[in-house]
Amino acid sequence: MSRKAIIAANWKMNMTPTEARTFLDAFLPKFPEATGVDIVIAPSFLTMPMAAAQIVPNAAVDISAQNMSAEASGAYTGEVSAAMLKEVGTKYVILGHSERRSLYGEDDAIINKKVLAALENGFSPILCIGETLEEREGGKLEDVLRGQVQGSLAGVSAEQMANVVIAYEPVWAIGTGVTASPEQAQEAHAFVRSLLQEQYDEAVAGATRIQYGGSAKPGNAAELISQADIDGFLVGGASLDPESFAAIIQAGVDAA
Ligand code: PGA
């Protein structure tokens, strides 16, 4: 089964519009044409319009939001709607990131509403899942991943799954410098794929792209992406430097 790799920069609450311009001036010329992988950049909402003006005309790179309201419009102070994101050319929306789950109280039910809203609006959700260290050490890895996959994808059809990307991000590896070993990551990815087979069928399980996230960097990207069930990366820290993000992408291009 050949799946096109997808490598995404999650800038989190970094990069002012001015800083993003400097990054993109250095980064975009490295990828003037479509590569063998999908490249995605997720700036903050405020940085998005300026970044989109540079990213959207570039054939090799797409823009993503880091979050989205499940509501269409109205009295939701501080929230950003699908219609707003559409106007700036958004293609992907990161949903259910562990920081949203742990710091802002988003549970699988909330994330599920957002996933459904994103799909209805024609976006591709990048659905983040992953266990904490306590959960892993307590033998709960599979239960946690099963609950997140089933809960976040409730009501998503097999057809809609063609537009869903899953990011497996062990919480203990995010921003810590500790990366899951290729074996640990492969085992978790294969398990997530088996959950998709249970919930859908073999075709959906085989076609869904599953990214790895958690201290992905130029030094470990090639080995991780060579694993059978790892289809790209969601990159935080190492995506803030154009050279290191480009090196991670190059690992994906070389493996394609
Ligand atoms: P990190 O973040 O690469 O800095 O570990 C990944 C993520 O949270 O998406």
C-alpha cells in the first residue's frame, strides 16, 4: 500500500507575522514545485492571512489551522470559524492536539464535533491522538488510543476518512527532546491502523495516513519514516527553523 507522506509544521504559539515572513522567504524557495510528499504549515490564526499570501500560491505547500470552532458563527468570543479559515485558503485543520486536550479541556466529544465540522466544510482534519507516560507505563496504551480513535471519529464515514489524517503523538515525546524509538512508534502506528480496520475496513486502514509527532527532527526522521506504518510527521520545535524543517521534508522525499 503506498501512501503519500505528509509532513506538517505545527508552529503552535510561535511566529509573529513578521517572523513568519522571514521563515517563508527562506523556506519556500527550497520547494518551488510539488515534491513526492505533502508539505503543510500551520501558523497561528493571526499569522495565517499573511502566511497564506505566500504559501497558497506555492504548489508544493498547503496551509493549516491549529484549531477551529465546531460552531458556524455567532456569540463565541475568541473562537475562529470554518468560514473564516476558508477565506484564507486553509486546507487542513489540526484538531485534538494534546495541548488542546490537556490545557484547554478538549475531550473526544468536543474534538469529534470539530472533526465533523471540518469535514463538512471541506477541510482535511489532522486528528491528534497519543498517550501520556503514565498511561503507557500503566499498560493503558491500547485502551487510550482505542478511546481516542473511536471517540474522535464517531460518525465519520468511510468515504470521509479519505480526507482524514491521523497524527500519533505520544505526549511524553512532545517538546521533550525524547523521541519514541522507531520500534515504539511503528508498534503504535500499526495498532492505530488495526483500529481503523475494526472501525471501518481494510481499504480505509490501508489508505489512511498516520503521521508521527513528538520531537521529530532531522536526525531521526529518516529512520522513523522508513517504518511501514509511519506516513510523515507533525513537527513542532524543529519546524521553527527553515533548514531543519526542510531537512525533515527531505527525509520524506528521499523515502518516497
Ligand atoms: P515537537 O511537537 O516536535 O516540538 O515535539 C510536536 C507537536 O506537538 O505536534
